[in-house]
Amino acid sequence: MPTRIWVWMCGTTLLLGLAAGAFLGHDFRTELHARGNDANSERAWQDLARDTASLQQISQTMAKIVSATTPCVVHIQSERTAARGRVEETGSGVLMTSAKRDGTYVVTNRHVIDGAALDDITIQLYDGREIHPERVLTDAATDLAVLKVTGQNLTPARWADSAQVEIGHLVLAMGSPFGLSRTVTMGIISAKARRQLKLGSAEVLNQDFLQTDAAINPGNSGGPLIDLQGRVVGINTAIASSSGGNEGIGFSIPSNLAQRVMEQLLEYGVVHRAYLGVRLDPSFDLKTAKQLKLERARGSRVTQVYPNTPAARANLQVEDVILSFDTTDVQDENHLINLVSLTPIGRQVKLTVWRGGREITLTLTLADRNDLHQSSEAPLEPGMGVPVRQMGLTMHPLDGDLAQQLGFERTTRGLLILKVEPTSQLSASVQVYDVVESIGRRSVGSMDDLQSALEAADSTGSVMLQVRRSSQPQPKSHVVIWHR
């Protein structure tokens, strides 16, 4: 065989051998690598199972909380008649029991069922059953409602102590956002004691909201905020949003406030609130505080003390700053209003007051706010109120601060009746602390408005007055005919 051919054959064989060896070696290495990957993957899954065991336990606990509390949460639909026709409202609620009355009740927001007849309020239970309330009690000052219900196998929730809640605690929001019942979201308590919130057209007097970032959307109103023991720590009420949906800022009525309102409504039919008998400064700032020799703006500044009230009897004075109420430091005027109105009537409390550059202590006994409406003459400060002889009334322009203290919405405007003469033709129709909103279809917010309305009205005929009264459970307007 020629040498050249032999060399070519040997070279070819060598190349084929190297190629085959490389191929077989690659397959073998690939197999070994695959086996190694399988082993690493298995170890990774085992590590995940071990390392996430505590998270799995938390997840299982969350599922147990939801399982235990879901039967307590209801979906609510209501309809009412408005000027533009039938209006439908949807919301949520939670089943509760009371130490004051037997039976089961749904606690929800007043605005969810406001203005609806009993038959137009439908409560859907977690298992799909639908029931209607037998009785409805509401409190406008907290935007809460209590609905009496009956049915088989109703599961009530339990109240938590909201005073023990801290910022950062985990919570669950439960309800029916956008009508999607049995929805659960999770978040934390973002802040406490949120006040001065504008809640639609109503001015809620008692504001002490918990703030949460748990997703709350339209339809969640009235549903419970749940703690990690499955107890109700709040009633979800409102959101702060520029879009109308959840943006991580929701507000919930603390359980201690909601429970107290519920028990009062069930025992008395109304919520009895205490009062001091003072007018407070809503704009108390650092500049005014320094003028009073305070290092910072704290507490609540008194701008008026009404005679024959608990404050007057305790010798509270104008320019006093109430620093603490019954050992609780006062943050601002809304905080003080909240503290006072939720304290039992008749209780003797101590006030720490800043007066003349030093602290003093005063003791007073709280009276019932409803007593303000049982007299034919209000306690007047000198120069307060203008007699209107032709009507037999003494009236005073109502501003937002005074309206709020008297149980009206802060936006209420009109002329506050401070005295009703016995000989007045209106004595059988109006009473002290009523607010005259309009005369002859003309709004009256000042004495000049009143004069113009009287001049425009028929001087010999009958005149229609629109009068608002701070009655329980909510202020109501009615028409009075004045026969001149």
C-alpha cells in the first residue's frame, strides 16, 4: 500500500476516533451534570421546605383566622328613594352579640343603610341566605348602625380591645369590595387617632380612627378589621383616595368606640354623650400657645364658657388651655370633644388646665348633652343672641364649631334659637337649640339675611320656616308654618 494512502487512512481513523471520543465524553459529562442538577434541585427544594416552615405556619394561621371569622361577615344591600329616583347602596357588616340585650345584631356603617326601609335592606350571610333586619338603630355622630336580625346558625364575632392595638400590628380587612363578598385583604395598623376627616357630606363628631394599609374599597364600609386572634378591632368606614379606590389609606372605627355605641343604642335607643359647656379654638397654633406662655401647641384652648354648665360650675375660664382630661393628655379640640362625649354622664373628672403660665387642677361633674335641649332659654353670654320681637325668638348665627358641639353637622348653617318667648306664636313648633335654616324659601345665615327674608315675606299671611333639630339618632329638618 502506498505510503501516502496509509498516512491518509491513519489520519482519518485518528480524526474519527477523536470525534467519537469527544462525542461519547460529552454525553457522559452531560449525564453526570444532569445527575448533579437533579441532586442540587432536590436539595434546594428540601432547603426551601425547611427554611419556610415558619412562614408556612403563619400562612396556616392566617387561613384559620379567615375560616373562623368568615361566617361572621355579611354583605348588605339597601335601596332608598331620593330626588333622582331609587338609589342603591352596598356595604358590609359583622354579626355581634350584646351584654345589654339578647339576640344577634349586625354592626355596620350608618351610611350603608341610611334612609332605607326595613324591607329594602337585604343582608346576605356567608352561606348565601338572605335576611332582613327587624329593627335599625343608628348614630350619626359615629356613622354606626346596629341592625337586629334573627336566623338559624348565626355566628357572632368577638370584640377586641382597640386600646391595646399598636402601630405595626398585622390586621385583616374583610367585606364585599365592589360587591365581591367574602374578600380578605391584609395590612398593618399604619396610624392611630386620626381625626378631622371629611367623610362625604356628613360631619362625624366622634373621630378617633385607626388607619390601615389593608386594601379597603367601596363596598367594604361596615365590614370588620380583624386582629391576629380573629377578633374585631375596628369597623371599616372610609378611605383617602384621589381615584375612588384603594390607595393604601383606609380608616376604621376603633372597636372600643363601636362597642360602646352599640351597647348604648341597644340599652337606651340613643347614645348619651357628656359635655363640658365650652367653646374651643379649632385653630390653636404655636403663635397663640407662646402668647399663653406654652412651649408648644398642645391641649385645647377655651374661647367661651357657657353659664350654668359643668365648665362654668368648675370655674373654667376663657384662655384656659385644657392639657389633660381625666389623666389623658389632650392633643387638640377634636380629641377633647371625643374624650368628653364618650365619658359616662355624671362621672367626676379632673382637668389639668394651663392658666396664667402655670398648671392647675379642676374637678367637674359631666352632664348630659341632651339636657341642652330641654330648656326654653339657653345659657347666654352677655351680648350673645339678638331678640326678634315679631317672632318672639332670640337667635344667634350658627358657625361650624358651635354646630358640632350641639350635635349638628359642622356644615350646618342658620340661626340658632336661644330663647322662645311664652307668647310667641312659634312656641308650640320650635324649641331652644333648633336652627332656622330658611324663611320663605330664603336661606338665613346671619341677622341681615333674616331681615331681608322677613321683608320679602308676606307681612300678613303665613310664612314657611325650614327648621333643623338635633334630635337622636340624627339631626332632622322639618317645616314650620308661622302665622304672622
